[in-house]
Amino acid sequence: KSTEKSIRIKKSTRYFLIWFVTVMTMISNALTVFLKELKCMIRDKKTFWMISLLPFVLIPLMLLTINFSTQNLENNMGKNMTVGISSKDNTFYDFLSVQKALTVLEVTDSQKSLNSGEIVAYITTDNNLDEKFLKKEKFTIDIQYSDSSINSKMAMAVLPQYESTFRYISENYDFDNINSFKEKISSELDVSDDLGVDISSDNSMIYFNMLVPVLLVIYCWMGSSTVAAELTAGEKEKGTLEPLLSNGVERTSLIIGKIAATTAMGVISGMSSVLGLGVYLLISSSFGKVGMSIFDLLALLFVAILASVFFSSVNIMLGIYARSSKEAQTYFMPSLLVYLIPTFFTYTLDINQINLPQLCIPVYNIICVIKEIMVSSLNIVHLVVVTAWFAVYISLAYFVTIRLFKREDVIFRI
């Protein structure tokens, strides 16, 4: 019995050693392929620097441009507006004419003036407005805007405030006649400095929360897609795939090395995107409004790396199936649109209503976590759940990719 037990131990030890040597050989070969592919990608300096520097430069540039535009819009909101009015012989014209932010013109052809940009709005009033004003009766003021003018749309946020102020005066002030009203407004009723719409802080945050997840998804995908086609379908076109397969190396090692190299480029692009976002937060005037800490940026970096690994595995799978680099690119672009669709559903997402089923949907769950990070409300449980699900998705993509790479009818598709 002791002899049989000794034989079983020796067999188990031998099987373990064989398995261990096989695994180590596979890892060694995969590492060799990874280093070889990575060296080739770095050698292509234009592609490498585009992947590593483009997100770093473009993300802060785009966000700063949006921030500047919203602030400029706020500064110009309600200032130096030219409006048309049907008649100057009424109290509403008298009220508007003393407002420093407005220039009021009597216009005959309202549509022509609106279309030409001469005025931003056209005001029509009751013929007996003065009488109704003094008697505190209801009166009609109609303001017409142009649908094709941005300045006119800006006026839509301000002019109703002037109208409301005028109605308030009518309801709460007593005037003996129109002349007493004119004397009042000439000295006390310039309300231009008190009216306006503060849109910069709200809109900049809306644009920030909408754009950042989309930009991260695009650049994490872009880093791997740029090289995935070259490492798979590109080798079919150049005729270098057959010699690679005939060198005796296990195909699993080859594909793992290629996936790792593609993932490395995707991770570089993802890290560059997060670093670009960090630069924006440091130099932007809205840094205090965003309020992201170093921990938030590190969490965002982890999420970007997770997304990059997933995109890389899927892109390699599509590249293996494609006959040529051109065909691979035709697969990559629709896949990007599929990735972006979940971002549209998260524009109005309330982070307090995120539930577990939402955290199971690929890419959508990444966006949920990114939105939590951007408002410094990261739920660690959500991050763990998303990480676990992405481990499943990535493993599934790796499994399918390796299976495809072992099929001759896929590798040598013509």
C-alpha cells in the first residue's frame, strides 16, 4: 500500500510539474509576443504619440472651450439687446426705454427685422395699454422671437423678466396719470442690473457631466482600436500571420500576447484621458464647482483602465474575424456607436437612483460609476460590482477570441 501511495504521489507530482512547465512556457511565449508587438507599436512614433498625447491635449482644450463659451454667454446674457415694438405711445415702451441694457425701436415689418438680426425680439401691446395700466386691469403683451437666432433665444430668458416687473408695477403702484409714471421710471425704475440669468455654473456642470463620460469611452476605445486591426487583420494582409503560426508556439500564447499589447495601448490612451481631465481641473475656474479629489481621479483612472481592457479584448476579437484592416475598421466604428448608446441614457441619470441591474449592463455601468466619481459620491460597493461584471465580460471576450484564433476557417478567411 505504501508503494502504491508513493507511485500516486510521484504521478501527481509529475503531472503538476508538466502543467507548471506548460503554463510557464505559455506565459514566457506570451510575454515575448507582447514585447515584440509593443516594440513594433512604439516604433511607429506617429501612431504612438497620437494615442498617448491626443487625449491629454484635446480633453482639457475641449472642456476649457466649453467653459469659456458658457461664461461668455453668461456675461452677454441680457446685455445690449435691441428689441422692436409695435408702438412707442404706451407705458411699456416708456418703461423699456429707460433700461440701460435695452435699445427699443419702433418697427413696422417685424418678421424682416427679426430675420435680418436687426432686433432680437418684437413686442406687441394692447392699443389701450395705458388705460388698463392705470386702472390695474389685465393687459396683453406679446413677445415674438426668431427661432434661427441665438441672440433671440438668449433674449427669451431675459425679456419676460422685464414684462413681469412691469406687471408688478402696474399691480402694486398707484399713479394719477401717465406723466407721474414717466417721472417715476426716469429716476427709480432702471432694473437692468437686477435682471439676468446665471447660466454659467449650471450649464458648465451639465456639459461637464455629459461630455466627460463620452470622451473617456471614446479615447479608451480609440487607443486599442488603432492597433487592434494592425495586429490581427493587418497581419493577414501582409502575409506575416502564417510564419507566426508555424513557429511551434501555442496559439493561446500568441493571442494573449497580442491582446496584452493592444490592452497596453488602450490603457495608455485611457490614462492620458484621465490626466488630461486632471489638467483641466487644475487650470479651470470651475475646479471648485467640480470638486474632484485625488482619490476621485485615481478611481477614475482605475475605471478607465477597466474599460480599456474590455474594449481591447473586443477589438482584438473583431480584428481576428475580419479579412483585412479595412474590414476590421468597418466593424470597429459600429461597435463604438453601440458603446456610446448607453451614455445617452445617462444624461439625466440621478446617481441616487442607481440600482444593481443597471450595474450589470456593460459600458452603462461604467458611466454610472464615472458620474458618481465626478460628484465625489463614489459607492465602493458599486465599484466592486462593476469590476466583477467586467471581469466576466473580459474573460468571455478572451475565451471567444482564443477560440476564434484556433479556428482555421476564421484565421484564413479570404
